[in-house]
Amino acid sequence: MKKIPILFLGLLGGLAACTQIPPAIAPDKKIETRIGELLQKMTLEEKIGQMCQLTAGVVIDQSDPQHPVLSEALLDTVIGRYKVGSILNIPFGVGQPREVWIRFINRIQQRSLDELGIPCIYGVDQIHGASYTQGATLFPQGINMGASFNRGLMRRCSEISAYETRACAIPWTFAPVMDLGRDPRWPRMWESYGEDTYVNSQMAVASVLGFQGEDPNRVDNRHVAACIKHFMAYGVPVSGKDRTPSSVTRNVLREKYFAPFMECIRAGALSLMVNSASNGGMPFHADRELLTGWIKEELDWDGLIVTDWNDIYNLCERDHIAVSRKDAVRIAVNAGIDMSMVPSSWDFCIYLRELVEEGQVSMERIDDAVSRVLRLKFRLGLFEKPFWDTGDFPEFASDEYAAVALQAAVESEILLKNEDGLLPLERSARILLTGPNANSMRCLNGGWSYSWQGDRCDEFAGDYNTIYEALCNKFDHVDYVPGVEYAPSRYDNWQEECVTGIDKAVSAAAGADVIIACIGENSYCETPGNMDDLNLSQNQKELVRALAATGKPLVLILNEGRPRVIGDIEPLAQAVVDILLPGNYGGDALADLLAGDANFSARLPFTYPRMVGALATYDYKPCENMAAMAGEYNYDAVMDVQWPFGYGLSYTEFAYSDFRVDRRMFGADDVLTFTVDVANVGEVAGKEAVMLYSSDLVASLTPDVIRLRDFEKVALEPGESRTVTFAVPASDLAFVGHDGRWRLEEGEFRMRCGSETLRISCTQTKVWDTPNIP
């Protein structure tokens, strides 16, 4: 697929000049005319209702908890009285068959059209497939897709996700998640594509294009609207806890955290969800400079900004910057919020009407917000086709889709250690399989899978293979003794474990040729995933130590949503594989990889820490890596990590040679073309993620030691060689100064690809004010 450049730099001329930037999405005259005509007919109540989003539970009669039903009386209140224009979430608390989805949403849609003549827009967190739909194709989680370093595969997975989501009458998915996962304490790291700005940008753009298709003004019936989230710096909370404050300077916000959102908006993303927390004391839901200034005005974007769950009211009840809920509504709407995910009451509509009547929120702001909601509905074709039937989607859950999910799992499981070529294993090998993650679909999928916390996976994914079942299908002799197990399923006890027989596992090892220990985490999602210790649990470590003491070769399979620290037990294993959260086909993929029927090609999309007190990212500052710092204390500041960003092994070997560039001296407006020859010098076919890095050797602000600038995944047969080409705009090498302006400064850069390096020199300094397409 086409690569989208990391920086969009404009306003050129001299050091900085002002020019008109093009709209992020070219306006469609027909749609704009229809919006204008509709606005003229709508009452204030109808307009405000379009800005309100309620959870599905608000229209469900739950008087009989065993048999909840859609309530006509509640629909009359929500849509008939308050004119609510959007509903979200799963009905009845758990993933449903698509027939139930369609029946439920079609009824809401009919009520909306009867009352307003305006269709409702329904949104769901379908972040790794249609993950709230029984029978749908579930893909690996975001962190796995980052590990694949495969843009085309990411786009294909999103295309299928869109199709199967639309097959449920759902036109809007709250994805992709593009928060930078730079702090492994954060419980949503697994939803991201990893720690790097460029990887997140590229994978998120691929996902947006997969979800929406090529034309954001005409999203067809096979696609859905994407909602890029969570704007921004959500993944770096100071405390490491979910929905807690970050502390990121404005220039770093713009350079590293804003860039992925900027790219997705330029690629046509139709909606954006806001970070629940705050930065520097300012909640993002109240930050007009960011919401209206950076997003809507600088990028000339006409899409929709929606809150996260309850986050307008949090301005009052949690953040204490509003004196009341009504005051919170005033602050957020005036900051640029277009739709409130309220989610459980219609009082938002009452407050906002009062604010308009009192002159505290202007009709101009209301009309702008409502225009954005209506524009999204027109772009999705909801006015033309509001109702759906299962027969409209014959490809749902096809074998082709399953094959893509299996490929994604294979390309996202990472080989981190393989001493003496222990892997792959012979099919006749006598395997002892152990550990709490060995026989669990819940662990393979993680959160947002059939239920919020993923705690219903084993119930709904029973037709797929756990690791144990997949290994039994692949190998002749597999003995399963868990040793340690997770407590019986409950969403709020995901860390609870039971020691069920470490001694039994040790005894069983006597008859084994190799031990495979499946360790890591149970599923969790959002705030319930907060934790205080990144170390792998003591129970699991004791299991590993006891197994290692048998002297049998030991393979560790890490099944986790974030890197749990294993520095003290890693030396005990001869092989380590991190499968992260690979989805329903993760067990089958692992079996293929362990048997050598497939080859490892994934790379770490984050830095794996060796110790809980030494967390780092690959793009650290020079002073963090000086072995013997001069001065009175002469202290050691070496970055000591378990495995670095971009690390991953294969069953074959690749050699890099003839790394070159078309020009060694370049100006700020040039595009640099780098080429490198990559050869498979091993004995089996394999895929290599070829990565291009830069290092700014001297800058007016301390530069990062290294930054990823491009990547390309190539498949090579044994003995095959290929020339890989990277086209890098010089502006990609810029950074953001304290004045908030992009700067490319005269001086030297060191470029690296594999073990090959070269130097290039920028011959001029240039400054840009506003990001834009060149």
C-alpha cells in the first residue's frame, strides 16, 4: 500500500510563511447542501439530541435480569422526547449473534426515522475484528499488529473487520487505538501499536483506510467510519494507571503524539475520540487549543469529535474544573466537543438547551457540532440505507477471512531467544505443556472480546483451538499439567491465581523431551487492568524455576498484553516466544511456528524491560546511555533492557549490503531515496522487516538517540536477494522546538539499516509553522 509520510509540512517560504492549507477531507457539495437544508428545519431540541450519545442499556428493560428486552417506552423517551441521535455499546451485556444486532439496531433506526427523519448512528468498540459479534473473525490485538510491521496486512484485517461490523448494522467503530504504548504499566498498552510514533502512524493510517475505503465522503456498505483515539498522550500517564494525568511538553505533544492523529486525519479519518485524562493540569475534553485549534482549524478538518465515557461530567466530578455538570457541558462544548458519550442519562440535552437559552453556548457552535454529526451520517449513507439484513453480507466469517486472521497471528508472534536451535521441534518430540495460559481462549484474545474484559471468551470461542489443543493437533505427544491456573473467571479478579500442582508438572517432566511453559497474563481491559508490579507473578516464576531445575530444555511462551518482567527467569530458558494477544487463531499460529511449518517474522514494537525500575523507550536521550558519566559521581546510566525495540529472530538469516542514498547533501525540500540489498542467506524461506533509522547528531534541542523513519516487510526464499527502496522527505527528519514549530536544522545525520550505516548532511535550516501536505 502507499506509504503516508510521517510529517505534513507546509506554510513555506523564507523561515516561515502563511499559505492556505487544503481541507483534510475535500467537501462534497451535495452533502453540504443537504446538511444546510436539514439544519434550517431542525428545532433546537432536535439539534441538541444529535449531540447526545447514550449506551444501549438506557433503552433496555432490565426488570427481568435473565431476559432483558428493548423497551418501546424507553425508546419513546430517548428518541421521542430527547431526540437522541446516537447509541453505543453491546445490548444485553455480551457479544450477540448478528441477527440480534440487526434486529436491535433496525428497531432503533425505525424509531429515529419515524420521529426525526434522521437515522441514528450506532457505535461499538470493534477493535480487533467484530469482537462483540458471535461467529465473527477476530484478529490479533493492536500490539500484535504493530509487531507484524506489515501495513498491507493491517489494512486487510481492518477491511474484514469493517465488513463484519457492518454485517451487524453497525456503521461506526471506535478504532483504531493509536495511543503510543510507551509505558508498560499502562493497562491499555496492548490496544496500541507499540511505543513508536512512526509505527503507530503507519499502522493507524492503514487501519483507517481499511475501515473506511478510499473515499471518506462515500463510505460504502462494506465499510464503516473509523474513530481515531484517544486524543492524545493517553498511553503515558505519570502514575501508569488508566485515565490518569500525563505530563508532556507542548513540543513533544506535537512531535510524537499529535503526528499519528494528523496523518490519520489527512488520510480521511471521519471521527476522533478524546483522551479521558489531562495533561499539565488541563483535561483534554476542556482544551480548546487542542480540540478546535490543532485538530479542526490547523488541519481544516470537518469530522466529528466525540467524548469518551462520561468524560464531560468528569470535568466536574473528578477533575474539579467545573462547578456543576451543566458547567462541565458548557466548557466541553465550547472547547470543541461535538458529541457527548454521556452515556447513561439524557440530562446532557437539558443542560445544553439551558446553556443555549442563557447565551453561554452559541447557536453557531451548536450548528457546527450538529453539522459534523449529520455529515458523518450522510457520508455513511445512513439516509439512503438505514436498515440491514443478514443476507446482505454473504462473506461473513468466510474461510478466506479466517486465513487472514491466521496469517496475522503468525506474523505477530515474536521469537526472542533460540539457543542452540532448539526450535523448531520435531513432531515426534514428547512435550510437557504447562502454565496458566496453555488452555485458555481468554488469554489468547484479551479484552474487548465478546465482553468488555474478555472474560467470556472461553464460552464464545470454544470452536477455536487453545495452545494445548493446537499443539495436540500438530505434535504426536503432548502432556498437559498446568501447575498454576487463573482463578475461576470473573472480570475483576484477573490477577488471581491458584497453584494446582507444580510438583505434578515437575514429575511429568521426567518423561518429556522438552517443556513448554505458557505464562503471562489473564485478560483485562481499561481501569480494571491497573497493577502495581510489572514482575511476572511469583507463582509462575516458581513454576518456571522448578521446571528448569529438571534439566530438560525449556521454552517460555509469553502470552501478555504488556511486557511482564522476567529478567530473573529468562536465563533459565533455552527459547522464548512472545505471542502477546494473537486472537482466536493464536494457538494454531504458535503450533505452526513451533513445528517449523511457518517462520517467525515479527519484531518487538516496544522496548522489553529487564527490571521494573528501568523502563525505557528506544528513542531515549543521549545522557541516558553514557556508561561512565564524567563528574563527581561518575555514575552509570546505561540503558539495560531485556530486548530492544525492533528485535526478533527467525529460523533463517538475512544479510544487508550496499546501503546507499541518492544524495549525501540535501536541502529541506528534498526527498531522499535510500536503497539497501537484503538477502536470505539461510536455508528456509522467511520474511524480514527492513527498518530505516536516523540519528540527528547535533541539534538545538537534545535529539533522540535514534528514530525509526521507514520500514518494509519483504518475503525471501533461501538464496533470494531484493533491493529495498525508501523515499524519505527531508522534512521527516525535523523536530518540534519549544516554540511549537517544526525545525530541520543544518547538520549531519547518521542513517542505519540493519548493520549498515551512512552519513548525510542537511545544507540549510528551515522552520514550518503548521503541518500540511507538502
